[in-house]
Amino acid sequence: MSVATKPKNRPTSADVAIIGAGPAGLTAAYLLTKEGYSVTVIEKDPVYVGGISRTVEHEGFRFDIGGHRFFSKSQEVVDLWNEILPDDFIQRPRMSRIYYEGKFYSYPLRAFEALWNLGVVRSTLCMVSYAKAKLLPNKNVRSFEDWTINQFGRKLYSIFFKTYTEKVWGMPCDEMSADWAAQRIKGLSLGAAVLDGLKRSLGLNKRPNDGMATKTLLETFRYPRLGPGMMWDAARDKVIAGGNHVLMAHSFKQLTQDQVSGRWRLTANGPDGDVVIDAAHVISSAPMRELAARIHPLPACALNAAPNLKYRDFLTVALKIRSEDLFPDNWIYIHDSKVQVGRVQNFRSWSPEMVPDPAIACVGLEYFCFEGDGLWASSDDDLIALATKEMAILGLCDPKDVVGGAVVRQEKAYPVYDDDYAAHVETMRSELEARYPTLHMVGRNGMHRYNNQDHAMMTAMLTVRNIVAGERVYDIWGVNEDAEYHESGTEGEQAALASVRDVPARVSKAA
């Protein structure tokens, strides 16, 4: 791995300093390098670039952190992927299912399969519960739970929404904002599809496309043959080949702007001590609250807004299992309260090259948590034991066939949207952009927005255009967060600019 380094305590000069070597940071570095700018990127990880989109390697096995299908409706993003990694994409079949009470449901749902799995009695109860919700709806809809019960009835809510949603976001459904449900639970949701199947079975649907029909998903997707980190390794190498620098194991320490020249002094702590980078512009994909806290002198928002931004963390337990393969899915969603795992990935289904031994299957159990809680603080051995136990509970493998494992922790995987997050983000954005025109925030954590990979890249692409233009021509905050979450439609068919995607917001218990 080629890594540029600098002498201890000796300032280095660049046109642009970039904090973070994730998709946004490396996209900006690559495009600026093409434009002839001098660039220095700092990355706190000692080994991997790519951030949440990195690929971790353990004894020849590769793990994708969260699963990253390469799909975008932005043709510019698709073209950039092809430019950076022209020869290493493979086409993979898409398959996902939902596990509930020992049975698997195709995702998207096949109505009669779901009816069969639920059984006549439970299907009937779902219809009765739905009818009751429609006849006697809750007039005071405040929470995710209120909204979902009104839409689908309490029975479907309890079966297909409550457990998984609470696993992912770490708060009760009756404390999540109804706004998130209204935006996110649409025709593709399992509950809606089950309901649609029930209505069709009873002849209640007069139109085949009455708004409840399941959307069509892509049946295949593109994927780098050695995982998404392959894309960002290639981007890093092109930045370095262009004469620029990527400093690994360098943590962001302080940012100061000279009041006369307007240039920045970015201090990073590395293996040989502090490195100081003198730059005309700074692009930050660091979490907003960390950026504000490290600007000197402290901006007001570092005290009154930044500390209130919260994050949901995430860890993957990768198990190596003696088996040619366990299941064909890319991943299985676990809607079952008997286990803590939220989703199980099958890495060979993403790419056979990620699993080097044909006699060994490799799966990743994904656990949603908060940094410092019981799961996060557990030892790797305890987490591997938990994952092995839960795979047995789910009936996916025999514990005696598990031959090894590894744990990957990902802090700040999901920015939390609570009641006040939008106001805090706007406070920070307004102050920082007005006070520092040459400071640019990009990416998921840099903007505290639930961006997918392609939209994080688009924020960087527009930022580069602004730097080249010498002014903020493009509003990067208009970049759409939705990214066609379920990846339906045609790749590259439109630009990644539109409305925003909501995620859960905590609501007050007070009436």
C-alpha cells in the first residue's frame, strides 16, 4: 500500500487539505488532482481508505462493512466509478429475504408465499386488525408506531415493523417521529406487500396499480470483485500517482485560519508527531461536531449546536463456517426478537473472490449499537460466540462448523435525526459557511446527513466545481439523500438532486 508521509513538525503546503479518505474525501481528492490542484488528504485509519465503504481483509477473507451495491441514478457518478475502476466490476444477482419466526419471506414479497407462511388464522387476524385501524384510526398521530398501526393495523405492525426498526435505531417505535414512517414505508415494505396480497386474494383490489403494489427492484447489480474498498484503493493510488498525498494514521487535531491571508493551518497527529498543512481550502468529511470542536478559536456553534448531534454505531461479526455455502442471499433481514442480530450478509454472494476457500463460507452478522454500550464494549471473542449462538438459533448453521471469526466496529455509521437535529445542523451550516467561505463540508458525517455512497460522492463533486469556480455556485445541500433506497429504476437515468430522505426522529413523550 503506497502511503505518502511528511517529516515531523514541518509544515507542508497544498491548495486543498482534505479531512477523511472516505468516498467523499477521495472523490474530491481525485477530481482536484485531475484539475491540477495540489492536495493533501489525512485519514485516521492506519490501513484502510474508504470509510464506511472500505473492505476489511482478515486471513484472505474480505468483509464489506454494511453492504454496498454500486447503483446510482446519477450518470456522472456511474461514469466516475467506471473511470476510477474500469476493469474490475462484476455483475451479481440480487437476492434478499426476511426471516421471521423460522420462515423466510422473499424481498420484495411474493404475496402467496407470505400468505402461506403466515397461515390462514394469522392472515385473517391481519385483515381484521387492518379493518379496525381504518374504521377507528388514531386521530393523534405522533409516532412511528401510531402511523404504522393506522396504515396497516397493529398485527402487521407487530409482525413486520416493530422488532427490526427498534434494532436498527435503538429507540422504541413510540418515540420515533411519524414523519419517518410516512416517507420510508411505501409500496416496497413487507407489511404493505402482505396487505396487498391479502386484499388481492379477497378480490378487494380493483386496480392492479392502486398504490400498494410492490415496486420492482433491480435483479442484478454491479460490484467490485474484491469489494467496495477496491474502488477507494484505486482512487487513493491515482491521487498519489498524480503527485499528491494521502497521510494514513493521521488524526484531525486542529484547524486555524490566518486572519490576514485567509489560508488554513490544519494540524494532524500522526505516528511521528504533528503535521501541519497550510492550505487555501479545507474539505471536511469529519463528523460535524468534531469539525466545529477543533476549529480555533471555537465558533459559537461548537458550544450550542455541535454537542447535540448524535450517531448510531454498528459492528460486523464475520464468521468462517465449514460449508460450501449457507444460503444464496446477499443478505437476510432478521425480524425476530429472539436474537440481537439485525442482518446477515453472505460475502460469497456479493463476490466469490471475497471468500478464497471454496470449502469455507463467510457470513457477516450486523449488530446496531451505540459506541460504549454492552455490545460495542464486548470482547471480540464474546461477540464471535454470540454470533455463533445466534446463527444456530436462526437455524443457519451448526456451531461446530464455525472455524473462525473477526469483528469490525464502525463508529458513527448513521447520523441520528432526533427532534432538534435539523436546527442544530442549520445553525452550524449557517455559521461555518458564512464565516469560512473556503471551508467545505461533504459526505455523510461531514453534513450529518444519511447519504448513500453515490450522494456522498456527488457532494464532493459539486464542492470541487465550487472551488474551481472560486465561489459557491452549487448548493451541495440540495443533493438528494434518497438514492432510490431500494435501487429500483434505471441506473444513471437522472441527476442525484431532489428531495431528502427522512430517518427516525425522536419525539417527546409529553402529550
